[in-house]
Amino acid sequence: MPDGTIIAGHIVLSIAGRDAGHRYVVLGWYKPQTLLVADGRGRKVTSPKKKNVKHIKKLNSIADNVAEALHGGKIPTDEVIRQALAHIEVTG
């Protein structure tokens, strides 16, 4: 459930499914146990992936520019999401 542990802008890692090992940015909650995630490439902001909370692992990173855009009521671009994930892959 949306309990505050995973918020919009968090970087998560898929641990189950065909996309296991893939990093995403959380765009928000779809249902109590389902997140909306995007990577800016295969899963764009216009068609985010629905991912069960049980099938992801929260990384200790937040895409600040994505979080600011989402909390400000704006939709981040796919380019911004790709840049945030590229930075995490290099440092994380």
C-alpha cells in the first residue's frame, strides 16, 4: 500500500518478471499494491509499466528532478528519466 516508503521519483529495481534486473523511476501509485514506473526508453512516461510492489526493490536513490516535476504537477520528459537512470547506473 502507499505507505510513504516508495514515493514518486524513487529509483527501483525489478526483481521478478521478464524485466528482472531493469531499473525504473517511480511515477506514482496505480492501485494499493501497484506502482507506475518508466525508464524513458521501452517504457515511456506516456505508457508507464504497472509493477507489483512485491516485484521491485527500492534503491537508495531518488531522481530529484523527476520528483520535483511530479510533485509540482508536471509530467517529466523521457529524456529527464533516461538521464536520471544513466547517472544511477554509473554511480550505483
